[in-house]
Amino acid sequence: MPYEISAKVLNKIWLSKNTYLLELFAPQIASKAKPGQFVMLEVPGKFLRRPLSIAGVDGNRVTIVFRVVGEGTKNLSLVRRHTQLSAFGPLGKPFPIPESKAILIGGGIGVVPLIFFARELIKTGQNFELIYGEKSAEYLINERFPDIRFRIFTEDGSKGEKGTVLDGLKITKDDVIYACGPTPMIRALKRILESKNNTCWVSLEQRMACGIGVCRGCVVKLESGYKTVCRDGPIFLLSEIDVNSLVEP
């Protein structure tokens, strides 16, 4: 069950261009959170909370990583230590556990829920590869997480391998794929996998208002009908998603 709490900002760290880490004291949420879930977090000066993926938990602490893309996230980037923020979570369904090698694909800030997932896979000894791509090196956040091995791609070749995150995708028939990233990446991934039988789970990024499926503001089209990302997701099988109906959040 989700909890609505007042979470104290214990730390704020600048990670890379327009990208920040918040460490929140949120014991109830930390005790229940699983990789792939998110929180609805208060944004100073805004009426609606923002959905933010959980990057990890450590004891009573919840780590959130976000990128400034608008006025709301800009306001969030200005919060100070010891600020109390209303937080509601954990919300959504977590990533299913793989039974074979896992290929994790993070495009841009979409890598955040996969960081949490990678750490859980390390704990269980599960074999996985984490492929992470950004436009350029100035956006990369992997150095903050030295316990995880990343395969890095930058579109301009400024660090790691040159190309998009999907240029590094090499899969075998038994690999299970987990992906989160911008809509064009999700569409391209579906085209790549059309001739393959690999299971692929995608964490969708959508605008949300309530976080519990009441407002219907984050509806997406699946083969089985329309579903809410916040309550029915955010994790869905890629094969079931009508990717042409997706819009940028």
C-alpha cells in the first residue's frame, strides 16, 4: 500500500547538466519500494505533485534522480536540505524478476529506475548488462553509481561508444529486456524486436496528476484496451503497447 508522508530532504547533489539527486528521509516508502516503482513528490510553488522514479533505497532513505525539463523540476532543483516535501508512494507495479540474463536499456533520464533494478540484480547474483545512452557526456550520471557497471553510449561520441543506446543492443534468444527512455527509443526498440521472441518490459514515462488511476490523465493504448500508467503500470510488455499512440511526456 502507498503512504502519504512528509519527507525531509537530507541531501541534494548536482550530478550532471540539469540533473540532480535528492535523498529523502521516507522510512515508510523505503520499506516497501521495489525497482520500477515511483513516488508523487511535492514541487514547491506548484499545485500538482510530480511522478519521479525511485533510483534506490538505503535504510530509511529514498533516492530520487530527476532532470530539469520545465518550471516544476526547476523549482525542485532549488530545494534546500531539511525542506519537508509531501510524498506519496511507492506507486505502480515493479519490474518482474528475470529467469535468464537481463538486458537493461536506459535512454537519458530513463536510466533512473534501471539503476535501482540493477542493484537488486547484483544482490541476487543475476546476470545482466546495463546499456546507458545520452546525447553527450555532459549529461551522464553513471559516475555517481560506481557499484554498477554501465556500457556507455553518447550520440556525439564524447564518452563511451558513439551512437544511440540501441546501437549497443546484442541479444540472444533467452535474454529478457527491460527498457526506459524517450518515446522514439521505445518505438525503435519495438521495430528491432518485431522479428524476435524476446520478452521485453518497458517502463513508460507519462504526465500524471493523481498517481492512483482516478483522474485518467496518463492513459495509454494497449492491445487489450486503454490502461493507466500510474495504476496498471508503469511497467508493460512492449509487445502489448501501441507505440504509435505514445506521446512525449
